[in-house]
Amino acid sequence: MTIQYTPRGTCSRQFQIEVEEGVIQSVQVVGGCDGNLKGLSSLLKGMKVEEAIGRMEGIRCGGKPTSCPDQLAQALKTAL
């Protein structure tokens, strides 16, 4: 399954997430903090969707009510 998601309230503009049998295969992000998001994408590869959501949901960026990790969690919820 391929998830295309447009995040809200973050610097990143687009997520493309590949999920197979409940496991994240790849994460590609357009925009945002390049190095941080490449690192996050690498860490998520091979992780179960539920675990990733549990780890990232609710993370905030500075004074914003959301963050790229939180928005990735919202995108992953569509895979459940």
C-alpha cells in the first residue's frame, strides 16, 4: 500500500509511505528539514505501523501544535 499524504502545519509538503503487511517499507518526504527527515525515514524502515504511530503521535515542533513526526503518525493511521 502506498500512502500519499499532505501534512498540515509543518515545513514538509508531501509524504509518500510504502507499507506492506503492517510494516513500513519506505518513507519519502518533500520539503522540511532534509537531514532530520532522512534520518527519521531510515529509522522507520522495517518498523510496524502501530509502533511508529505510538512513538511519533503528539510530538510538537517548538510552539506548533504538530510536527513532521506527528503528521507522519497521522498519515500512517490511514494504513490501519
